[in-house]
Amino acid sequence: MTDAAVDISRVEKRFGDLVAVRDLDLRIEPGEFFSIIGPSGCGKTTTLRMIAGFEDPTTGRISVGGRDMTGVRPYRRPVNTVFQSYALFPHLDVFENVAFGLREAKVGRAEVRTRVDEAVALVQLQGRERSRPRQLSGGQQQRVALARALVNRPEVLLLDEPLGALDLKLRTDMQTQLKDLQRSVGVTFCYVTHDQGEAFSMSDRVAVMNHGLLEQVGTPEEIYHRPASSFVADFVGTANRFAGRVEGVEADRYAVAIDGIGRRTARGPAGLESGAAVLVLVRPENLVLNGSVGDGGLDAHVVDTAFLGAERTVRLHSPKLGELTATARGSGEPPEQGSRVGLSWADDDAWLIPAADAAS
Amino acid sequence: MDRDQGGVAIERVAAPPPAAPRRRRIDTGRFARLGLLAPTLAITLVCFIVPLGLIALYSFGSVNQVDFNVYFGWTTGNYRAFTSSLYLNTLARSVILSVSTTLACAVIGFTFAYFISRQSPRAQRLLLVAVIVPFWTSFIVRTYSWVDLLQNLGPIDRFARALGMNGHIDILYTQWSIGIGILYSYLPLMILPIYVSLERIDPALFDAAEDLGATPWRQFRRVVLPMAVPGLIAGIIIVGVPALGEYVIPEILGGGKTLMAGNILADQFLQTGNYPFGSALAVSIMVVLMVLLFTLRRAQPAADPQ
Amino acid sequence: MNVRRHPFAASVSLLVLLFLWLPLIVVAVNSFNQQTIMAGWGGFTTHWYGLALHDQNVRTGLETTLYIAVASALLSLAIAVSGALWWRRASPKARAVYDGLIYARIILPEVVSATALFFLFLKIHFTLGLTAIVIGHTVWNSAYAAIIVQARMAGLDPALEEAAADLGATPWRTFRRVTFAALLPAIIAAGLLAFTFSFDDVVTSVFLQGASNTPLPVVILGMIRFRITPEINAIGLLVMLFTVTLMSMAVLIYATAGSLGRRGNMLDIYRGR
């Protein structure tokens, strides 16, 4: 197995009594766009800072490119960071900002020139080399920060919520640019954000953290369609949940008895045992509304609808299942408020979460 | 946190047990940080705290009348000397003069600061410069110029006589000239903190007050005044405390006749040689100041947000 | 100017401005006044300037004061900068004590601190003189310098130093290339301020001068006490012009170069207090 770009092994980080990160095991593969997401205070920024070297793990070990980084100061790590506030040096122009790391590495003048020009071109800021940071817009400053980090050809590029200060349109543009950039340059990116959509649109894999614990790591699809816990399910989207109990395993499906409804088939993670308490997860877009109630089927009445343009959100109440949310296409007739509709979903669209995790 | 700025970097290539390097790095970091604090410690402890402590100690000492040696022995004689009418009068007058001048300074300063705060930003800057530039000129020269101005036959005297006054103004070398001198020197110091407080007031507050039925005077009383209090108190501290210990102004504008606490204090050390008494005086001044500071600080509403 | 709405405040303000500037104008005018007694204008002359510039006392005084001011300014800067660097990573309690000591050194009447230092030097048999004066000045000069430097330090994005480390700079290199560069305007402004305060100082200099050469302000004080001549006006105007120029430079440097990324004006010093 090749060395991971970043290998975090049984890392815990304490600040006095506060445990910011606990029992973290994570591998970031070379060349991938990896994101860590989670709510404020979940430990994602702390983790990033530990990889960069600004914090040391209380216990555990972090390796970069196979080399143990314990005790190694930030200025000796093959890692560079793009800071949330950009942290551009105000007294230096763009050229000198980008060249900073190269100068510290005592790179020769000619090479500095070439590499800085390259980096500046990469972020499309040619012609602004003599400008001071305060003369640049937020988006431009952000790109200088990016160039400044990339010019050093780090093994891993760390990005700490770099797009937070930008407005929506700029943010979406930058997301596309970052993704293309990462693909073309091939450097491992480790990206931290609280914005799930942002992470999903750019990343190869995503890690979800909560209160210092790693909840799940996987591709965006895996995380969305096969969440490991209720927390993850809610963090990346809305979900309808029904309590139930596993009754058996059939081929690659589970048989579940859903409270109030009866036996259904669903998918789930491996290893669930008969009798285990579970939650059945059905995403709103997979909840099908029928005009009439089919035989043996479920019904609910419409509480409210909201038209969002491409979609329509429908809030429902079912006597057996409680509050539900469904998403329908924006076109077509909206269901009438108060009307009774039939509910169904495909078996493949139901996913099981162990109920023990429900408390998270 | 775990980073040391200015400390010696310890590189680790192999992976040692986690505890060892961490402990060593913290020690080096702390050591370096203390090194950074050393100059400040030297100047504050050695040259500020210790001398003051020494003075406090010797305020309980006495002077041998025969050989003029100062020796230390616990006596409160120096403090009791204050009760003698000679010193008590002077000191009391000194305090009254400082206090009244500070109050005058506060009223005038507040009016000026209020006026500035009601101007356009450009006009504000201009006015501030106009107030501060005199402050940048030599203190002693400014004070001396008042000798010229206030003396009989000087411009103010002639101006007053032209207005019909009989006799001379006879201001120079009295309490009044000292008061004017103190007012003059400290006015900018009073204006600035008050202005800073006033400038912070969101103009929308006036609109809000007006909307709720407050007349201009009521707006002033209920919006401006309360919000200016922190700046006012800061100004009173910055002016009142040094004013109590003024030396130069009474020297020049008091003509050696009217003495304040600062002059008496200097006298003890530079001429009379009665160090213990001087020390007692110094300690008393400090005590008065601390009481003043304490009461003023209590009166100050919650610290203004930075 | 918005005068009409506040007639009372406006008139008071006008009087205040006159009050503040009158003495300066008088000094300036009289420095060219041929008439020695304050009986009015006696004709234009630069006689007093000639007297002042050739007066040996004045020249020695100037040299002495310049030496003291430069020495004290440099010393104060060293103390202020090192203190500010320490302050950054200090605990809140330690910071409170540090800030309190700065405040105390500024607030305490100069007579008291000069007296105390005089007494200390006496007791430890430390010779009074120029070194003693420099030390005495530095006690409060370092406090003023510390306020300015610290205000600037507080406004620095801590991420800047992290960025430098991230890009390969050792702590020393980080200080040299990033921290010091960002602090430079404040350092220059603080240095100029300390210099000016020292240049102007009377009380501490009187107490601690011992048998050394007399600093200029004390020379002036002596002239005032014993022989009030218009020469003082000439010296006064020259000194005033000198200090105003220095202070203006300090403010300009701090406000413009210092505002890299954030608004900075002299009032920020007050706000930082």
C-alpha cells in the first residue's frame, strides 16, 4: 500500500478540560480532494491545524507522506495552508507574497521568477504582481493566498474555509475553479468547511465530524445515500425517519418491521442483527405521493406546500408515521392543502441506521 | 498554545515518546518568553516599584538634626507634621486648586468636545489638529508664555484696562495664574477622551430619541451625557491625577510664592534634605490619588467595548 | 462648519481655540520683537535668535538633551517591543498586571516617580547624571511607547505569523520578515513620541541631573527663574517648531503606513487604552 498523503492515527487533542478531537483515525490518499465537514466546534479546524503543525496532538500521531510529523514545526513540514482570513502580508506586493516561501527555501532568483509567474498565471492574476493586498478584491486576495501556497509544491494543501468571506456567486465560481485546479495540479487537497454543499460539489471523499468524533468517511454519494448515523443523515440533507426493528436478512436486503406499518424491505450497513433497533431513513425526494391511497398503502394529509422553483417541498402528517417531508418537482399541480394523499417509496430508497446512534 | 514564538526550535526526525519533546519545548518557550519580559520587568520593578517602596519605607524614618543623616526607624512623625497648619494649608489649597481646575477643564473640555463631535468628519479632523498641535510644543515654553501674557503691562492687562478696568489685573504669581496654566496645559488631554466617547454615539440614536418624543435638551441629557461619562471620567483621571503633582507650572507661574504639593515635595529632596518628610508627602499624594482613582473607576459604567 | 445649531458650544469652542493658540502666537511674535519690556511692538529683529544660537549654555543644553532623548527613545522602544511580543502570548492575568503597570507609570505625577528614583540612586550610591536621567525618562517613556506598539500589535492578524511559519520561516525569520515589518510604523511613531517627551522634560531632569551638563529645558527653566529675557522666546519658537515637526511626522507615519489593512488614526491610541 502506498503511503497515505496524510495519516492520522489515534489522535486526540485536548485544550485543558476540553476535548476538541477524540480518537481520530483518518487516511487521506495522495491526489484526492478531501473535505472535512461538520458544525462549528466539531474539531475540523483543529484537525487541520494539527496537520499543519500549529497544534500538536495530545496523543496519537500524524504522518505526512509516510513521515512522522510528531514534534516537527510548521516551517519544516511539506504542507502549506490557505487561511480563512487569507493572511496576506500587507507590506509586500503580490509577487513577494507568492515568493515568500520560495525565499525562505533559498530558491535562486531566476527560479523564483519562473515559479511565481507560473503560480500567478495558474490563479489568473497576471498583471497584478505589483499590487498590494489592500488594492485587491476579496476574491483576488483569495487567489493570491492560493498561489502563495501552491508555488511551494507542497505534498498536501490545507484549506481552512477559504471561501467563507465571498458572496454566493463568487463562491460558486471559486468552487469550480478550485476543483479544476486540483485536478490539473494533482496536489492532495484537504478542505475544511461547514457548508455541506460546497464540500460535496468539489470532493472525492468527505469526512463528517461531530463534537470531536469522526462520524463517517466516504464519497459524497455514500454519505448522502448511506449515512452511518442520524447526525450524518441530518447534516447533509433532510430525512424522514421511522423507528423499527430488524427481522431478518434476505439476500442483500434487510427485513424490517416498522412501528405502526408492518414489514418492509430496506438496505442497510452490513452486520445488523435480527432484533436490532433501527431507524429507517427515507429522503424527501424518494417519498412518492399518489393521488389516491393504494390498497394496503399509507396515507397522509397535506399540511403545507412551498414552491422553490425547481422543487416543491410538501409537509405532511401521517397518522401512523407522524410528520413527514416530501420533495416533488416544481412543475405540475401542487397537492391541495388539507387533501389526503397516498404515500409510498421504493425499497431500495430506504436505508437503515442503527438506533443506538440515534441520540447523536 | 503549543507554538513557541522566539523559542529554540527542536526538530524531531524519528518518533520519540510523545511526552519528552513536548515538555522540553514548553520550557524553552517559557524561558524565551520571560526573556522578552525581562526589559520591562527591569524598568518597572527596579526603577519604578522598588523606588516607590523605598519611599514608602522611609516615610516612617527620620532625619538626625545634627549630622543630617537619614536613618530608618518606625515613626509616624512625618505624617503628623502634616497636621501643622503651615503644611496643611498649603496642601489643602493645592488639592482645592487642582480639583477646581480639573472641574473647569472638564466643563470647558466637554463643551468643546461636544462641538467637535457635531461637525463633519473633515471639520472634526481640522479641529482636533488645532487642539493637539499646541500640545506638541514645548511644555515649558508654553507655560512661560503665560508669564508674558499675564504680567502687569502685558497684553491681557492692557486689554482689560482698555475695557475700563482700574489698576492692574495682578494675576501673575497667584493661584489664578497657576490655575490658568494648568487649565491651558491639560485641556487637550481632557478633550480627547471625551471626544472619543462622543464620537462613538450612533447618530441614529438621536433620531430614535426624537422619534420617541425627546426635545433637543432631553436628547442631550438622556443620550449624549450618559454615553459621554466613560470619556469624561477618563479625562478627569488623566488631568486630575497629574495636576495634583504639578511642579513646573507653580514654579513658573507661582513665582516661588504660591506653592503646591509638587513644589514642597521637590523642595524636601532638592533643598531641605528632609527625605523622610518628603517621602511621607509623596506617599500621601499617592494615597490621595489612589482613592481618587478608585472612586472614579467605580463611577465608570461597564468598560467601553474596544 | 456646523455652527448655527450649537451657538453656545460654538462660542466656547472659539474661545478655547484662541486660548490654546494665543500663547504660541505671543511667543512667536515676541521672538522677533525688538522691545524687551512687554510694552508693545518695538520693531522687527532677529537679534534674539542670534543670541540664542550663540549662547553656550543653550548649545550645550541642546546637545545634552539630544543625547538623552535619543538614548531614552531607543531604550524605551526596546522595552516596548519586547514587552508587546511577550504580551501576545501572555495569560489574561499577567496581561492585566502588565497593562496596570503601564497605566501606573503614565498616571503617577512625575514629581513622585522622579523623587523616588532620586532617592533610590542616593541609597545605592548610583551617580546622578546623564545615565540617571536617561533611566528616569525611560520609566515613563517606555509606557507611552508600549501603548502605541501594543495597539498596533493587537491589530495584527495572528494568522500572518502562522502563514509565515507555514511557508517555511523560522520564528526569528518570521519576526524579521513579518512581525517587525508590520510593527515598523508604530515603532517609528513611538520612537518619535518618546524622543519628543524626553526632549521636553523638566521634572525628572531636574532631579536626576546631578553634576552633569544641564538639559535644554532645565536651561530654559533657569533662564526663566533668573533673567527673563526675550532670548527665551527665540529658543522657545525654535524648540516648538522642532517638536511639532517631529510629532507631525509620527502621526503621519502611524496613520498612513500603519493603516495597512485597517483604519488607523491617533485616536486609536486612546481607544486601545
